[in-house]
Amino acid sequence: MAKKTKQAAGTPAVVALTAAGVPFTTHAYEHDPAHPSYGEEAAQALGVAPAQVFKTLVADVDGVLTVAVVPVSGSLDLKALATAVGGKRAAMADPALAERTTGYVRGGISPLGQRKRLRTVLDASASGHATICVSAGRRGLEVELAPSDLATLTSAVLAPIGRV
């Protein structure tokens, strides 16, 4: 993987992980604003398979903001997300609302340390990896941790919500 760093201690995601006492590693890389995909850029920079790097998306499920964490190698199945939380209908949330609610900017939204804790669904494929990478709270910074720790810290439901 890419170089490890300890200088990211200030992001709310890293603070939450440190406070929880779970093992994790941060990975910093130079973010290219021209890159068409934040997640694929992270996978390339870290030198890991895109199936091991997960993106954090915010959706509106029946009027309730919900976090979906899916591999960058695929996309979110909105119908499966709604089903996973007992809802009927899901749509991507307004980006400005997602930023205000989570406290993070688009492309740097982390499932951890959000301003307002949202219900979370983690794609079931995460359990097939010893560790996964998710945003550490800013573009160009990822955190690597066990999927079980991510699920515990976010109270996530594991469900097949990703599409290849």
C-alpha cells in the first residue's frame, strides 16, 4: 500500500478511530482534482484492487439520509439499499445536504466521525477482505481497517448493495 502517515490525526474520522481504540492505518496520497473518480484514484494511488477500496455515498431512503459504503469498482444499487433498511424508495441525496449533514466535502465523506451519525449499510463484499480502505475525511486520505470494526463503529447493516 501507499505510504503510511500519522499526520492526519485531525480529521473527525481518525479521531473517532483513535478514541475507539481499533487498529487502523492511514494512507495519504496526492489528490488530483482532474481525476474522474475519487475512489479509483485512491485505489491506484494505494496500489490495491478497487474491490478493496470502498466509497461512501449518501442517499435519501424514504426521507431519511442513509450512508452506503460500496466498492469503488462498482456502483450502488439504490433498490437494494432501500430494502436493506426496510425502505421502499431510495435516491442519491443532494450533495450540499450530504456535506452539511456529515461535515465532510464530496469526495472526502467518511462513514466515520460524521457531524450527525447516519444509519449505515456496508456492502456485504467487505467481509471477504481482511481490511478495506475508506475515506479518512478528506480527499487524498484513506483509512485502512477491518470491515468488522467499521461495521461495529458505524452500527452498519451488512447487505448486498453494490453492483458490478
